[in-house]
Amino acid sequence: GETNFTGNLDVTLQANYNDQRKITWENRLDIQFGFQTTKSDEKRNFRPNHNLLRYTTNAGYQAWKKLYYSLQLEIKTQLAPNYQKNTDNITSEFLSPLEVTVGPGMKYEIAWGKKKKFTGVLNVAPLAMKILYVANDDLVKNYGIDEGKNQKTTFGPYITLNTQWQICKQISWTSRMKWMSNYDYHIWEWENTFNFTVTKLITSKLYLYPRFDNSNERYRNLSRFDTYMMFKEWLSLGLTYNF
């Protein structure tokens, strides 16, 4: 119900190593930052609506063909602070929260089709450790951490699936799926990016992101399914240049 202008920055950096024998090492840094104008907020003109800094690394040792022993680490936080509308009350900021997930497991490399247009990596860690850290003492209760503490540690299964599919020359689909649980709560998220090549210079991108999270006890006590679900989407049209 409010007209606004929105801008999005989406950067992905990858550095991968493969000795063509036994060892693989994959590194990925995701930077996603978006903002929108907020006329109804009298204290600030812009508000973050896409706010992510995430680093993922996976080291693998070949067990059999495309199956590897693996150790995966994910570090995730956000770039800019977020405030309640028309107040100076911070709801989240850099390192509040900070999520660190690490787990040993098995990794399977996927390559389907004659030209291997569908590729991906499935990583399964039966027992992973997740550390949730909140640097700002005023925000610890928002993330289910006991008062007087700044972090909590949980254990449980951790599964990720990253895929890429070149559907046709003009359309590609990149997907990242993650599920983690401690058998009491569940966190599931699925990022989908569809890239459309309109011309050599003009491209379009569709981003779809459903997420389920019932890890916060305060929301679980409400016993309402819709409090656990989040869905984010955006469609953009822009210019591209290959060199």
C-alpha cells in the first residue's frame, strides 16, 4: 500500500580447487543488499529489504567416484542495521545475529544430461554444530538466547543442495536449498534465481525465496503456522556486458 523505489545489489564470488585426483575445495561468498524508500518512516529515507553476507566453504576427499567425505562451514550475518519504523530501536545489525554452522558428512556431485546442463552438489552432515551469536546485548532475547549470554549452540542434521540448470540458451536456473534441525526446530530455505537473456545487452532476473523457521520459542508458543513462513521475491530488468 505504499509506493517506493527499490534497488538491489547481488554479488557472488567463487574460488574452487580440484587436484583431479582426490581433493576438492569449494569457496563461495554471497553479498546481497537491497533497499527501498519509506515515505511512512519519518526518521529515515531508506530501509534495507535484502541484507545478507554469507561465506560457505566445503573441503572434500574422494571416497568413490562422485562421492566425497566432506567438511562444510557456513558463516552468515548481515551488512547494515535495521530499525523499527519511526523509532531508533534496532532489530538487527552486523554480527547480530551471526550464524556459524559446521559439520562433517558426505558430498555427492551431480551432473545430468548429455551436455551436463544440470549440475549440482548435495552435502549431508548427519550431526552438525550451529553457533548463534548476538553481539548486541539488547537483541539477545529476539533470537531465543538466554539473558546474560550472547550465544547458544545446537546440534542436528544439516543438508544443503546447490544446483545449476541451463534450461535453454536464454534461460538458466540457479538454486540453493538448505535444511537444518535439532529435532525440536526446523529451518528450511530455498533460494531460486532465474536468469533470462532478452538480448546481448538486456537481461532479466527473477528471484524467489521461501523460508520456514520455527527456531524461535517466542513464535512457536503462538502455535500459528504463518508465523514460521516467509516468502521473498523480486523481478528485475537490467544491462549486462561480457568481456
